[in-house]
Amino acid sequence: MKVLVVGNGGREHAIAFKLLQSSKVERVFCAPGNGGTATLARCQNLPLEVNDFAGIKQFCQDNNIDLVVVGPEIPLAMGITDYLQNFKIKVFGPTRAGAQIEASKAWAKALMAESGIPTAKAAVFTDAAAAKGYVNTGSIPVVIKADGLAAGKGVIVAATIEEAHKAIDNIFAGQFGSAGKFVLVEECLVGQEVSVLALTDGIVVRPLLPAQDHKRIGDGDTGENTGGMGAYAPSPLVTPELMAKIETEVLQKAIATLGKRNIDYRGVLYAGLMVSANGEFKVLEFNCRFGDPETQAILPLLETPLEDLLLACVEKKLGEMPPIAWKEGAACCVVAAAGGYPGDYGKGEAIAGIKSTEGLTNTYVFQAGTKQTNTQIVTDGGRVLGVTGIGENFNSAISRAYAGINGIHFQGMYYRRDIGHRRVQK
């Protein structure tokens, strides 16, 4: 089969890499792809942007593409699945209606309330004065969120009323563009965050391995929020008993309510949860696609052929699949970012050491903000690449990831030195 992967990040590199491990996948195309997908055997980048729906459709028709896998949230929110389905093209990823679960935090909150899904108390505002008044009557710290898509950066944990007011002003002033038309003021939950990604065909839900992302830019979970500076899987924080509760009380409830709204949701349903010390949990947010960088830690551990799972979701046959098979052990992904990220950063810096790192045992380099020039791979984004280590336990996986990233260099390169520091050791 021939597969087209839409997107250009580390997540898309990991998806293409995993698909190409199967003898049933003849070729993978990436639109537009990056420097990593450009160098994969049997993989080809296309000069098509993620919002060029007509160009993607034409390529699929001209080249008999069997499946389109949409990586990022933006084309899903724009309706790429609806568009391609009109031309009988198979797409893995929810429709525009389903993608609202990520594209609007207020919409997602309403769906959780309707479903009886445990979540943090929140209020939605359309003007700064009302939002500030609500903050003044509540407790501190408090979480301020832009309603729409903000590349993982539209969440501010305010430690003081002044910080909360400033965050509200900044969002309404356009810090996150159109994502800030509405602002959510949400109670601040205490505990550890965990990501539970699940595959669904709109009827059946199959959770993947739980992962823990590291959102903050600085060691010790300090500094600004980012799109994610690293992740590990599986997270021991989610026991089999807790996963069973999450599946029934969160994932299945969400899919059932989407169905009641006549939304045929096929793709990834990703729940970001806060788990307290006593094992209670609440949903922080939903996403409508594979997580980044969680995917770079989860997919290398997958034994079941990825294309079989994705097609089963698209064809509403997930219930016919046997249980998902996983490799033993753990995985850790460490992200290397450009200097200045998540603020302003430069591009075009030459990257050295990728090939030597890829030669290490059970170590993979998933490129994100990169592009291939005539002679080399150069930086082309904020999160430049992620190095994933696989091991029989967390310590060995983390050691391999850091051994790998220590061999890679580019001007201004920055990465956290403590990915996995909050893991629960058995």
C-alpha cells in the first residue's frame, strides 16, 4: 500500500518511520515532510503545504494513495478529512466537527460536562474585564488558557493575580492570534500530568501506552510552556486499573457523546490528564491527533503493524483487531530545540552528528524543525529534533536517549537534562 502522511514534524517522521517497517507498505509520501523524512528509504517529500487540500487530493488521485494520515491539528480543524472524504479518499483523522475537541477548549469543556467526564472547574470569557473579575474572586494559582489552537503554548499557570491579569490582557491583545477570541479561567490542579492517546473508529476505543510529556522549557519543569521538550512511555503513573477507569470514564464517554451529536469520530482521541497522589484524575484537555513528542516515544514500542490499526479505524473495523501488541521495556525521547525557543529563534544552522547517533543501538533520531539542503541537514524550526532511546527499563532508555543527543550539535542547541525525572520507579 501507499500512504501519504500530512505534516512536517517529529511526529510525522515517527509515523513514516513506523509505517515503513512493514513489508505491506510499499511507499510513504510526506506533505511537506522535513529533513528526516527526506532521507528515509522508500519515503518522498512533496512540495505541498498541509492546507493545500486541492493539491493533496490531486496527488492522491494521480498516485492511487491507499491512506492519508493527518499529523497536525490545524488541517484537521480546517476540515481536511471532510474534503478528502468527498473524493472517496481514506483518511485517518477526525472531521472538522470532531476536531473541535481540540480547536476549542470551551467546546471541549461543554462536551465533558455533557458526558460527565471529570475535569477542572472553568469559566469562559469574551472580554478581559469579566475574566479579571472572576480571577479576583477565586483562588491562586489559577490557569489562564486561550480557547483555540496555540501550538501548545496558550496555557499560562499564574502564581499571582497580577500574572493572571497580564495573561488575560496578552491573550485578548492577540498574543496567540485568533486562538484568543475567548479565554478560559480554570482551577489549578495538583499532581502529575499524563497523556493517554487512544485509537478509535467511532465505536471502539483502544488506548495506546500512556506517556508523560515535559511541557516546560526548563529543567525541573520551570519556565514557559512549549510544544513539549521530551516524553517517556509507558508511564507507570497509569496502572492497568487506572487505565481501565480512564477508558470507561473518559474515552468511551467522550466517543459516546460525540456519537450522540452525530459526529463520526475516527482517528486519535488524546486525553491530557492530571493524576493526583491518591490516583484520582481529571481531564485537562483533549487533542484530536497523535501527540508530539509522545508519538516519538510510543510508536517505537509498537509491535502491531501501524497501518493495520489506522486502516481498521478508518474502515470502522477496530473491534475486529486483536489486542495491540507492544515490545517489552521503555522509551524516552529528548527534544533538541533552537536557541531562544519558545520565543524568537534562528534558522539555517548546520546539524552535525545525526548519522553517528542513528548508528547507536536502539537509538532513533526523529527530525522536526529541519530541512535538507544540497549538502546537509539544517535547522528550520523551534523544536529541531528528538532523540529516542529504547531500553529494558527507564534508566537504560533515558541513558540511550542522552547518549544519542550528546553526539548531535548545532549552533544554539538547547535541551532539557532531566526528561523522565518524575517517573515512578517500581
